[in-house]
Amino acid sequence: MTRITIIGGSFGGLTAAFELQRLCGKDVDITVISEDDRFVFLPSLPWLVMGWRMPGDISLRVGEILKRKGITFLHEAAREVDAETAKVYTATKEIPYDYLVIATGPHLSFDEIPGLGPDKGFTDCSFTLDHAVGTGESWRKVLESPGPVVVGSSQMVSCFGPSYELAFEMDDELRRRKMRHKVPILYLTSEPYIGHMGVGGLGNSKRFFEDEFAERDIKSIVCQSIEEVTPGEIKLKDGAKIPFKLAMIAPPFKGVPAVAALGNPRGFIPVDGNYRHTKYKNIFAIGVAIAIAPPEPTPVPVGVPKTGFMTVRMAKAAAATIYSEIKGTTPPSPEEMEVLCILDMGRTAAFMKASPLLPPRQESYTKKGVWAKWLKVAFERYFIYKMKHGLSNLP
Ligand SMILES: Cc1cc2nc3c(=O)[nH]c(=O)nc-3n(C[C@H](O)[C@H](O)[C@H](O)COP(=O)(O)OP(=O)(O)OC[C@H]3O[C@@H](n4cnc5c(N)ncnc54)[C@H](O)[C@@H]3O)c2cc1C
């Protein structure tokens, strides 16, 4: 029986596991290793910060779900992959594999900037459930005792959407409470311009976000690296100092240490069009874990985002490729990657599309409407339902 090991139990890892089980049935023995026994619908974390969602609304325990599907779940961190002997090591186990799927997401590299991060530093972050709960507490302190808010991204970030969302949502909530004039909001970013988002913009996103920021009196500082953070102050590489009461700053992204040796200098895994490792033919990588070269050089380095939508497509493509190899059939042709994203803006939302992912493009736009907000809410419910029931065959 073919042994397939998957590291990561989120958008990529769960989709790959369900899809491989669906395609291969009893011909495979699948093990999912994840250091978190929950699936968390990360796109709803900004809503959790705002107090519009509770952790239980947007998370599921994955052990039971996988067991029902006949998939083994190992709630442990992978420590190392030995690609030569085809084994994954955890603290207690040695797991041999015929195929390995790496879906480990990012390592949030707070240590690269002194004073950054909620654990050892002075800033908040909303990229994990636990961090977002903490950011929510900091936000409620701002509501009780107003002061300046900074949201944004440090250098080497490759996920900008949530910071835009929080800037708009905080603006909206403050206006609802009639206290917007008491809380200056600054959007601080490594992007070369507003709306770049690591992909060279999406249609008119530069003008769109500049206009929205102007209308809502959200100030911005672009193209910046953070030197260090001290209590209540961010120091930029150009010497400028920015005071804050709450700073939600996305940290530099890296590949996770357990798989970094298989990747580029920042630990992201190089893959071909079917998400197969460029050197190890029985290793696949999907989602945030993979390396994608930026579309253009930028004065401050930024990474290319790998959205949930992209991650699910990668997981299905990798699963179909492994299935074809097991069956001895022709692998699927590589597909052009594209971005579809709904960015929440409080009472409304923006629908963003870029096809293909990087410019020049066939189609690319950013459109605003309350319909996009309802689409985002519906998508949240739909995706959590899909994961709860392991329905990877649904779109
Ligand atoms: C706040 C936020 C908002 C977002 N909003 C959107 C949105 O609106 N639309 C959209 O399309 N995308 C959005 N995204 C992006 C989307 O969430 C990601 O594309 C998606 O989560 C990537 O899935 P992944 O499986 O690659 O990695 P992740 O979701 O990061 O999961 C990685 C998994 O690997 C596990 N893991 C890591 N290291 C190890 C180890 N050593 N051993 C075992 N397990 C390990 C983790 O516990 C986790 O289960 C958002 C992301 C964030 C953070």
C-alpha cells in the first residue's frame, strides 16, 4: 500500500488529504501530521479581532474529521524531513513515506526585527488564532482609552490583505461608536505603493485603496523597513519614529524550520507546475510553503501572497498528480495560477481578481460592493462546512 504523509492540517494539508483519500480510496495509507489539532478559518481572524466572531465560530477539531475519513492524524510537530531516506521525524516518531506533501504554511519570523511580535515584543499580530485573540484584547483597550493605531506589514511579508481589512474595519467600528476623531489610523507597509499587495497590484487597486484611505482619513506610509520596536514606538530604517497605542504588524515570512532545508534561502520550497519538489520527485509542496519569485524588484523586499483559494487549487493539483503516478496514468497539465480574493472593508467589501497571478495579465480588477461582503460571509460558512465534512470534491 502506498504511504502518503502530509505535514500541515489547514487549507492545504486537509484538502490534499481529503482529495487523495477520495481519489485513491483503499490503495493508500494517509497520515496527516499537524502541530495544531484545529482547522482555523484564517480569513475570519480580522473579524475575531473586531469581536464579530468567537474562536469556536471559525475553528474545527481535525482529529475526528480525519478519523471518519480513514485518515490517520498525528497531533505533533514535524521536526525534520530526511529526503534521502524518505522519513519524517517528530519528537516521538519516525514516519516513512512513499509520497510527502508539505503544507506547513509560513514561519512568522518575529525574531528578525527586535521588539516585534506579541510573544517577545511590543506589537500585536492577527495571523494565528491565539495572536488574534490577543489583538482583540488590545483593540478593546483602545476603545476604552483611545490612542494611535498602526496596522500594516514589515519587510518580507507575503500576506497583505488582513492588514488592509483591519484598517477599514477599525475605521468603520470607530465611526459607528462616534469616536473616529480620537483614534488616528496609520497604514504602514513595505509595499512600494498602496494596493501593490505583493503582486504588482490588481487592476486599479492603487487608486482604489488611495481613494478609500483618503475618504476615511487613514494615513499611509509605504516602502518602509522596520528597524526595531520599543514600547509604544516603531523605529523605521530611515530613522523615522512612529508612536502607537496598538500596532498590528505582520512579521517577515519564512518557511517553517522543519522543512526549510528543502527550500530556498528563506526556507520556501521550489516546485514545478504540478507542485512537485524540483529535486525530490516524491515530495510535493503546496500553499504558503512554496517559493514563488516576485513579479518585480521592489525597494523593500515583499513576497507573493498565496491565498486560500490558490492553496486549495494547489492541493488538488498535487493530489491529482500523485494519484496519476500511483495509477500509471498521464499527470494533469499544470494550470495557470490566479487570485480571487474578497477583502472586507467593514460595511462593504472589495472583490479582487488577478488572472494570471503575476503581470502582465489577461484580467485584473478590484470592485467594491455590499454584495462582496455577503459573498465573504457566505464563503466562510461554506468553506468551514466543506472542511467539516471533508468534501474536497466541491469547488
Ligand atoms: C489573517 C489572515 C487572513 C487571510 N485572509 C484570506 C482571505 O480573505 N482569502 C484568502 O484566499 N486567503 C486568505 N488568507 C490566506 C490563507 O489563510 C492561506 O492562503 C492559507 O491558510 C494557506 O494554507 P496552508 O495550508 O498553506 O498554510 P496554513 O494555513 O498556514 O497552515 C499550516 C499548517 O501547518 C501546520 N504546521 C506548521 N509547521 C508544522 C510542523 N513543523 N509540523 C506539523 N505541522 C506544522 C500548522 O499548524 C497549520 O496547520 C489569510 C491569511 C491570514 C493569516
